[in-house]
Amino acid sequence: MTPAEISQRLKELRKQHVAADTGAVPKSVLWLQKLLAKTKLAQKRGMLYTLLAQEYARAGREREEIETMRTSAREFKEEPVPWVALASRLSFDQSSRAEARKLAEHALELATTSDRFVRYALGTRARIGVQLADYRLVEDSIRRLVADSRATREEDVGPEFDFVESLPDGAVDPQLIERYRSLYRGR
């Protein structure tokens, strides 16, 4: 199936969605699980894991959502994106932020080694630093983003400023923040 066909089928199955509080597994989840079990191509499996995690999230099934993301990260252990996504997701829950930070560091190491999704990993690391009020981590992430500003990676994210906007005044060197903004403005 093509991504467009998968998207269309998910829309149809969501119309048949069973509320999460009934305990029933949504039909979209069951369908994606079957499709994933039959799929061998790595790129397509990665996409299906992402869709499956999203369907669990839609159904309010946080535990299954996170477990799906963990499974994806283990299967694609050398790929930075599943690790970044998992770190980001775990950072929403205060009780798992320490783990999120460790995973963000691992994701950044993978991204740097492969020279892929470095800005995505750094931005997530900075967001986690903001959530933890670890402004040294945020500042280090911004410094590394500044240093990385000349790199061009088609698959990486563009400039992100949400984590900068959420910083308390004086938490990070204001000159560094202005340098970051000036380097990435207009991209």
C-alpha cells in the first residue's frame, strides 16, 4: 500500500473508532498492527510504527503509544529519529523527563555520528532542558545549533524558536540567543 492509501484507510477506520474508555482497541490500531506484521521494508516499517503510535495517542492509550515508540527505537537502533521522537514524547511527563534527557543525548550522538537530523536532535534536547530548567543544557544546545548553522541537510528540520521563546529572561546568554536568531532568520 502507498502512504496515501494507508492514510485513506486510517480515515475510514477512525470513523468506526471505539472510545478508549471502553477498553476496546481501535480498529485503526488493529489494522496497523496487521500491516506492520506483514511488512518487511524498513522504511515502510518506520512509517507504520509512527502511525501506530499516533493512533494509540488518538485513542488515549499512552502506555501503548510509548511502548510502540520504544519498539521502533529498538528496531531502528542506529537511526536518530525514533530516539528523538521517544525522548520528546517522554519529556511531556514530569516523571520520565530524566529518561527523556538520557534518550535525547543518545539521539544526538546518533545524529552527530550519521550527520543526519542534528538540528532536530538539538532542538529536542533544548526543549527538554527548558522543561528541566537545566539552562546549561539549553545554552549548550543553542551553541551547537549556532555552530551547525552552515550545515545543509535536506532531511533535517528548519529553524525552531519555540524553546527560545519559552526561556525565562537571563536564563541563557542573550547574545547567544540573538546570534541564533540572526543565523536562522530567513531560512
